[in-house]
Amino acid sequence: MPVETMPYEVLDFERLLHKPNSDPTGLASLFASGEIWITRAPARLDVIGGIADYSGANVCEAVLGRGVLLALQGRTDRTLRIRTMQAGMKALPVETRIPLDYFQSGEGLTNYGEVRALCLSNPLAAWAAYIGGSIFTLLKEESATLPYGFNLLLLSAVPMNVGIGSSAAVEIGTLTCLNAYLGLELDPGRVARLGQMAENHVVGAPCGIMDQIAITSARQGCLTHILCRPGEVKGELPIPPGTGFVGISSMVRHSVAGSPYSDTRIGAFMGKKIINDLRATTGRSALEYLTELTVGQFRAEYEHTLPETIVGSEFLARHRTHDDPVTTVQPDATYRVAGPTRHPIEENERVLSFMDALRAAQDGHKDSLVAAGECMFAAHASYRDNCGLSVDEVDFLVEAVRKRGPQGGLYGAKITGGGTGGTVAVFGNVEALKTEIPKIAMEYSRRVGVMPDIFEGTSPGAMEFGARRYVFGATGWTRRSGSRRGSNDS
């Protein structure tokens, strides 16, 4: 990849790396002479599909121009030294250390619960769960060994908790860096699965696999079609000429580990359990995923059997379990059931209709662009009405897009990812996105008192970017390519 096309985070890393040893704002205190491995993972924009991933839906994802860079250099002791910095900003770095022996129990590795407790024991270092959890998951699931530790830098241009996959980017960046450093040659699907496991079992967030697959396997300038059963890239979808996607942050902090997202997931699994218990009475096999049902089948056979809400203790008394290994039904909590069950079944068909419309739009049919945008508006309405995962600020941004409409060059908008704030994805023609999105941002700033971030551009997925090595020699640091430790220079 030529220097001029290198992602911004890589260029910023090189700027910091080449600072003299006497400059405390550089990286001389973290990296000694020798060899450094780097990888880079992009942020993602959830175009359509979102939280239907854990119900086996089709989803359609884009990668953004922003990303995170991970840089690793081996040590001669058994310490993991982890530093995080903001790319391109004058901001304080944050650092923690994890003795590798903390991952041990007796002669083997400890369990996920112990590592989760370790990573979350100090609130000031809780951010390290995404990195430490990914390292531990790799060691445990792949039987990899680390006789010595390493220094690891996270250089990020992705804000946390704004709904563009920051946690998955950190996990995948960490895993791809270790994959290269250790020469494991893990395939993209396995890397994505390890990232999801780290987030489920160490961070404690009950996410599906959509973000991890999108960030690992996406290609620059395309949408990625993923079937989440459990996770398969079905292909890339070209963006119609003259159109694009951008994100506008609502500036309302979002977290997949938060209660509204978890409660919606629990409600969907409750619905599946109720449906499967009904199917068992007629000798039919259990559904593995809700989206095995068509909308027609759901409405005809099951929709009327689902309660709008149910108390956890009542559900457990009737059905014993909701069959989800990463969430827990709280006996005193009240859960929506009908809406969270309906959402992924309808969303799955919306995603397929959206992709059909984009394919038709390749031939210049404007009506197909409008149809694709209407799928996004409908997805947002379902987040709001079926799942209760929208907020007033996000609704304002979606309505600002709708008011301008196709006549203003904007076709659709929706909340993204786990909802309850975060970022709104907008689809429009390129010129309208350049002129109208800043106007919407200005209108929104007058409402909330702060100018929202706008996320645009595109960049390589983590596997498409690959790994790079930097070797220190007589002329200083030099970049080399290489897909695995010990590979030939090129």
C-alpha cells in the first residue's frame, strides 16, 4: 500500500515514532530499537441489520475512514505493558500493566470469570478489558503461548461509546496484531469469533458477531453482506455511483453492555423460547435462530402467542430458561417480548429488500435509491417502537434527514448498533451529504449545545490492511511489510 494511501492513524504513528528520544511526546519511552509489529482496524457504520445479528439475520455494514492502530514490541520479562493514546490530539496517554502470571492458575490458564474480575477490579483501568480480554481469549482458545510479554500501543481515532464499533475495533486490532506477531495464520472468521468471545466473556457485553466480522473482513469502498448464522461473509455490495453513507453522532453515549440493549436481547431470546416450546407440542424442530421464520409465518402462527411484556420470575416459572449463554434473566425485571421478537424477523427481510434496491440502483434507478432509504427509515422505527432503543436526540436527527428527503438528495437514516444514543447512519447522494449533513449538525448543535461528530470516508478492513513491521537500523525506523513473524521483507 503506497505511503500516500496509508490510513491517518498509520501516518500519525510514524510521526510519533520518528520523534527524537529526547522528546517526551514521542514513543521512545515505550519502544526500544528492534522490531515493532502494527495492525489497524477500522470503525464500522451499521447501515442496516444491527441488533438482529444475534437472531441470525442478514446485515449490511460499511467501514469508515477512522480506525485504531495497534503496535506491539516484545519484552524480555513476563509483563504486558499497554498504553492508549488519541491519534492527532494533544491528550494524556493512559497506561496499565498486566503480569502474564495473572492469567495463570496452577499450571494452566485461569478462567474467563477470573480475568473479567481482574480487568474490571480497577475502574480507572477497565478500558484494558478489551485488550487484555482479547489477549487472554487468544491464549485460551488457540493454545498459544507467550513465554514473554510485550509493549502494546493503542493509537485511536475512534471515539468510545458512540455506536461505530470502537470496542470491536480494539479487539480485532489486538487479535490481528498477535496473529501476525505469533505467526498463527488465523482466518478472518476465527479472528472475529475470538473478538466476540472476548467481549462476551471478559468485557461482559452480550454482543452478536456483526461488528467483529465487519471490521475484520470488510473491504474499502464496499458494503459487507454478513449472514449471522453464526457468522458468514456472503459478499461485498457496491455502493451505487454518486451516493454514499455517513454517520452523525448524537453525542449521547451508548454501550452494548447497558441494560436497554441487554434487555432487548433477553426479550428476543424469551420470544424464541416461547415459540420453540409451542413448536415442540406439534413435533416440529426447534428454531436455532428467530430469522429462520418468515414475516408471514411469524404473523400467522406465533405473533398472537407472545406477551407484550413479562416479569422475569413469571417467564422462568413457565419456561425455566431463555437459552442464551451470555445474558441472565433477572426475576424482578420486566421485559418486552413481542417487540424484540418481531424486530429481527422483520429486519431480516428489510435487509434483503435494502440490498435488492441497492443492486437495482446500480443502473441509475432513482426510485430504487428511495426504496433503499425507506428500508432504513423502517428499521429505525422498529428500533424505536418494537425495542425501545431510540432516544429523542436520535429521532431528531433521523427526522431532519426525512424532512429533506429525496428532493434534497437524502434517502434514508437510522439509528445504528445497540441503539440508545450513538450514531445515526445517513444514505444520500454525495453532494447532498457534503452540503446537508453540516447543516443538520448545526441544527442539532443548537438543540443540544454541542457540535456533533460527523463520521465519513472509508478505509481497509483489518485483514485487507494486514500487518506491517518497523525495523530500527542505521537510518532509524523503516517500515517493512510482512504477514507473519519471521516473514521475508518486501
